[in-house]
Amino acid sequence: MELREEMKGKEVQDFTLKDQKEGSVTLSDLRGKRVLLSFHPLAWTKVCAQQMKDLEKRYEEFEGYRVVPLGLSVDSVPSKAAWAATLGVERLSMLADFWPHGGVAATLGLFREREGFSERANILIDEKGRVLWAKVYDLGQLPNLNELFDLLKTL
């Protein structure tokens, strides 16, 4: 696990990705709110499933801090849709960083070229589209959302 201090303050390149409901999510449309980009390597895996369920479970808490949580992986929209239904995820947008394959992850330096998927990471973006906080986790490690909420309490 590693904080990525070098990312702090950098503007995140705008993107539009489809979610599990085939809706489009455009980062710049969320200006004025904070955004959590919660990257997970692959759908249908145990730790990734718990990561997405945790985001869904604490969705209202995120809203209280004016944070829009988004789950991202390289999986396709149909895969995300089936997985969200299996997990019971309804409010969280689970984005398909499918084409170009891992494109958003790559712009943030989070794409693992050799494996073909992203790091497990949480990137908190401010209301103007700049990185406030970034942390990369070991692939098998579940991100601790309490550390993120502790940070949000100080902002």
C-alpha cells in the first residue's frame, strides 16, 4: 500500500465511460462535487466484490460529504451489469474502463500492462477535477474506507 503524493494537485483528464446500466458518466459533469475513483482489478473476484459492496453500503455517507463514488475496472458493460446484479449494487456507478482497454487507469499511471488490468487504488478528486488524495493498495488488500472518511472530515 502506498500513498501517491506525486499525484496530489494534478488535474485528472476528462473521460466518459459507460456504467453497468449503460448510462454515460462524464467526469467534467461532476464538477462542483468531489469524486472517488475506486479502481479494482477485475470483476467477479472476492476482494473486488467486497470493495464494491463497501462503496454501495456507505453510499449515503459519501453523499453527506458531497462525494460521488465510482467503481472502475477494465471489465465490459455486460460483465459489470451481471456482476452488479449479483452483488446487489444499485446506487454505485460501476464504470467499464473497457475501451480503450484501461484507458482511464493508464492516464493516472494505474494500468498494469503485463496483467492487462488496473492497480487497486482510491483516487479522491476535488470539486475542480484535481487529485486531493491517492492511494494504491496491494492487489489482495481491501481498501479501508475509514481512512478516506477520516480525511473527508478534515476537508
